[in-house]
Amino acid sequence: MSKHDFLVELGTEELPPTALKSLAESFRDGIEQGLQNAGLGFSSIRYFASPRRLAVSVTGLDSCQADRSFEKRGPALKAPEQAVAGFARSCGVELSDLEQIETDKGSYFVYRGTEQGKQTPELLPEIVSQSLHQLPIPKRMRWGASRTEFVRPAHWLVMLFGDEVVDCSLLGLKAGRKTRGHRYHYNHDIELISPGDYELQLLNTGKVIADFSKRCERIRELILAESDKLSGQVEIDEELLEEVAALNEWPVALTGRFEERFLEVPPEALISSMKANQKYFHLLDSQGKLLPYFITVANIESRDPAQVISGNEKVIRPRLADAAFFYEKDRKTPLASRIDNLKNIIFQNELGTLFDKSERVARLTVEIARRIDGNPEFAARAANLSKCDLMTDMVFEFTELQGLMGLYYARHDGEAEEVAQALNEQYMPRYSGDELPVTATGKALAIADRLDTLVGLFGINQPPTGSKDPFALRRQSLGILRIIIESNLNLDLQELTQIAANNYGSLPAQNEVVVRVVDFMLDRFRAWYDEKGISPEIYLAVHALRPTNPLDFDKRIRAVSQFQSLPQASALAAANKRVSNILAKQVSGAGNVDAALLTEAAEQELAALVLSLQSKLAPLFEAGDYEQALTLLAELETPVNQFFDDVMVMAEDEAVRNNRIALLGNLRQLFLGTADISLL
């Protein structure tokens, strides 16, 4: 079978930059899946993406499907002749071409044949069409008089298989071999002879770097070169880099400057404005301080770069001037004087205003601070001020600066440094892997704010459902767990959730809210440990006991994980399951064991070991040293196995039977001090 390269390119108006990469990857994945479903082999597949094009290149693609043998079963041998003749006609053959097969259900006529594979060019249009249809486009648009819909108006279509054009039409476009160059540097058609010419012809003739990842790296090189000219350090945000790459086909980096007076504004506000509005990269000096420069990436190699730089400087100046104006204006009004304004902002229709939330959070923050040796006065102050920066002009304009501006304004107002830091730390961690609060007040406030939201929404029966989680309760729960565990805080979720529920006083689901919220948070541990490579069985073994102290939960997980690696673990897990099954059928369980009723050597030895371990393990459980506890319990493997080999638990004598059941109950309780090992 011969093989050829394949290329499909769809030319469009400028595609949405934040979605370009995902669109291109989805286009490639859809075509790859379509080829696999069609039974077409290939060597490699890659995508190209630029503001005006989505393309996929496949090398070494089979020229046709392989022939496929098939078998079609017909009527039974004893069926009427008319039925058999009808089956033969449906297969397009004579009666003599039918064969017979024997099955466990009888003898049947069967037709065996070979289906000839289709030529690849016949299959490609539908494969490409399906991939385009399945692209993750939230909102499609129409253009002109056509009813065709796509993410942006489509203008040209290239489809080449080898050196031949695939004869088809998609999105109202007839496939051809002509692509187009850069909108300004080479606004002409480029005729492609074969798919292998695509990338180099666009680069050399069309002034287009078609490969998205190569364009990203080219931009990175250009930006670093510009920063070196100023002996500065450029911070390259990867998301911004990809967005800029999605805006340019022929990137050119240029450095602009802004007035040093703007450096009096918090650098985060300036950086936010430069990144969000203008897609600029900022520069830092050797001490990490913001420099009055920015790097922009243009989609054109201008004959007069100074004009381009000047234009960008004119654009950024009013943006930074706005930030400076907001900052100066906001500082004239202390945060504390904005507290009453929170009464006018609804947090949630059924849960009151931001003022109400701040009051509840303050009470809970104080309780948490007391439990982690924090400062209750700082806790109350930070909670009362926590949402005040939402009332400032700066945060209204740059919402992503909430918390951070609270930090700056609190410092300006003369608040205690820990209180000021807590205003920013309340939102930590903002995303997976983000840094955690450092101060005790910040930790207490971050936990309290999230827990108040959880209790409130569960209390009005608005928990997350499926993929809908508008208040990000799953992420907020993981944030609470991270803060508690990674900060080594001895806090109990049941206790804190009850305090949070009491602060509300009356909720539609007041009676169940504590249990529901705690269960919801404990369930988040499953994904947490899955990311850490902990098996679901270990999580379930600990979760079965429902320890509501996250730090304690984590210690148990680590202990069971270590225990599972011991050679005795498998046998003891099986023994625990056996014990669990026995006890599940009995009314009585753990209790006092009468030594006088222990007649077998195996049960006497086990009873002695259990009694000895009860005294040894008690202080270990108290100290949360579950690893050492399970290590000691691993010594029970041989005596437990010997017990089940030599002793009949369900003895005819009721007293003996109950005594042995009590012994097994005591044995099981030792393991349940850490986890339900029977689930491993």
C-alpha cells in the first residue's frame, strides 16, 4: 500500500487568541481520531495555528483502507428455501456461494466475503468535516448571505493528499492548493505543490511562522533579547506568551517606556494594566523592582519602529494614569470608613450583604485564631476590613487586585502589618499550587471566609451540581484542606463548621448543613490524594472512619500507605475483611475476653498479643503516630493466620463462641484506631 502526506488548512478572519491553541489541538485530535476510526495508518500528525489559519499535517498516510473480511450469518439450515434464497439475494450471490456453520444453537447458512477498502481521498472530507464540527466553539457566527456557521468567517481551504487536491467543499469553500501569506508583508496567494512545502513556503515567502510552539519560542527569544539591551529581567507569563503568539504571525519585539512617576503606584496594578489591556511584558531590575519599560510584540516589521513604539507609549500612558489616579483617590478614604458601604452590596440573595458576611467571618476567624495561637484582635480587625477594598476604584477597575490593594491601603492607613497582610492572604491559595498564607491571621481569615461560603450555600440547598460550581466550592474546600495540612494546623472541620452554622442562626437546611459540608470537604480528599499517587483503596480505608481533623486524616493516609508496602499487609487486610464479615453477623462485638474460656493455644497467643498491644497502642493513637501503630500491628500476621487455621470461631458452646467473637472484636478495634484495613 502506498503512502502520502496530507495537509488541510482553513483560512479565516482573526481567530480568538485565547482559544486558538485549544481549537488547533482539537482540530488535530479530531482528525487523528477520524483516521484511526477509518482504519487508516499514518506516521505522524501535527497542527499549525496562527491568527488566520488552522491547519493539520499528516505524514505517511495510507492511500486506502485495507480490505476487510466479513461474515454475515443467515437463516438456519432448516429454514424454508424461500428465506434462504432471499438471504442469498440480499448478499448479492447465488445459493451455491453460501456456506454452512455449526454453532451451539444449531446449523446456519453464512456468507463470507471481502469488503474492499475505500480510497483515502474519499474519506478525508468527512473526517475533516466532523473534526471541524466538534471544535470547542462556544458561539458560532454566520457571515454574508450564507447559513454556514463557524467561529470566524472562513475564506480559503487547502486540502492536499500527496500532490493532488482533495475534491470537496467545506464551510462553503472549494478545496484548493493556494494558501495566503501575511496580511501586510505578503498579502498574496501561495501555491503549494505538496504538503511538505507548507511550513517553509509560509515562512520564506509568506512571512508567517505557522507552527504555534515555534512562534512562542521565537517570541520568547525576542523578548529576552530586548530585556538584555536594558540589563533588565523580563517576567514571561506563559499564558500571556501564548496569547501574544495567537495574535501574531510574524512577531517583532519592541521596547517602550513610561514615566517614572507611575512607579509610585503599586507595581501589581501597573503590571495588571499592561498585561490585561495591552499584552505587554514588564521588566524588573536586579532587585526585583519594576522598571519604567515594557516590551510589546508587533505583527509587522515596520520600516519606522520608533513610530510603532511611540504609538504604544501613547496608548499605555492613559491606562497607567488611570491607575495612578485611582490609587491616589482611594488612599484619601481609609478602609475602615468603607465598612458601612458593604451593607449596600449583596453577597447572595438569601445570605445577606457583604457586611453580614464580614460580621460572620469575623466571629469565626477569632475562634480559629484562638485555636492556632493567633491574635484574636488582629483576626477580628482583618475580617471586618477584608472586603472593604472591593469598594475602591482601583479594585472596581482591576478586579484581580482584590486583597492585594487591601494590603497596600491597610498599610497606608497604619493598620498592623499582620492585619494588612491578611487582607491579601485571605484569597490564598487562588489556584492549584498557589502559595499559602504565612501569617496566623491570614490563615484563620482564609479558612473562615471559605467555610462561611460553604455553610451558607449548602444551608440554602445550593451545593455544586455536576460541572456547575459558580462559587468554586470544590476549589475553596481544597484551599481549606491545603492550608490546614501544609500549615500543620490542629483544627477540626466538624467543630469549625458547627460554629459557622451557628453564626447564620437559621438556614433552610440548618439541621443537616454541618454533616453535608464536612462530608463534602472530606470527599475532596479523594482527588487530592489521587494527584499524589495514593490509591483509592487507601483513601477509602481512612475515609470509612470519617476523621474530621484534616491533619489527622493526612497522618492516617500516610500511615496506611506505608503499611500497604509491608509484606504482611495483604494477609492482614484479608484477615480484617474476614473478621469484619464475622462481626457484621453478630449482635455482640468487642468486649472483655475471659481467659478461662480460651482453650486453644492459637487463641491464647492471639489474646495475649491483643492485650499487650492495647496498652502499647493507646499512647501512639493519642499522639497520632499511626505509622508506628500499624508497624506494631503488622506483627499480628502469623498469630492471626494461626488463629483462623486452628480455631473454630463459631463454636457450639455459646460462651466460648461469644468469647472468641469478643477477641476478634478487640483485634478489629486495634486496626480501626487508624483505618479500616479490610478495604485495602
